[in-house]
Amino acid sequence: MKKFIPKEKLSKKARRKLNVAQRITWGAINPVCRKPANSKSYNRKKVQIGDDSFQSGLFYCIFNSTVILPV
């Protein structure tokens, strides 16, 4: 049986070796807490309704058409 030596008295290499042996990995689990986005809050990144409808509508055709008026 090994003689017990407190961590404070161990050498740096021995402490490091002991710490590595005690550590375990999380594997496929991600320990970061995640929560679903609040559906009632405003999201700037979400495409707003009606943003692209302006360009395809009649209003866009009228004001962006080049009309040559007789002088």
C-alpha cells in the first residue's frame, strides 16, 4: 500500500499526474446551459414580414420604371 502524502507536499509533476487521473471527460455532453429563445421577444435577425414584398409589388414598378416624356 502506498504511503499517503498530502497534495501540498507533492512535487508539481506528481500533483499534475494525480489531477489528470482524477479528471474525467464530458464525452458527447455539452455542459453549457441552453434555453429556448423567447418567442414573444423581438428578433432583429429574423426576416421581417413585408420586407421583400415592396420590391415585387406594383408600387416598385411604378416608381422605378423609366418613363420618357415627350418634350
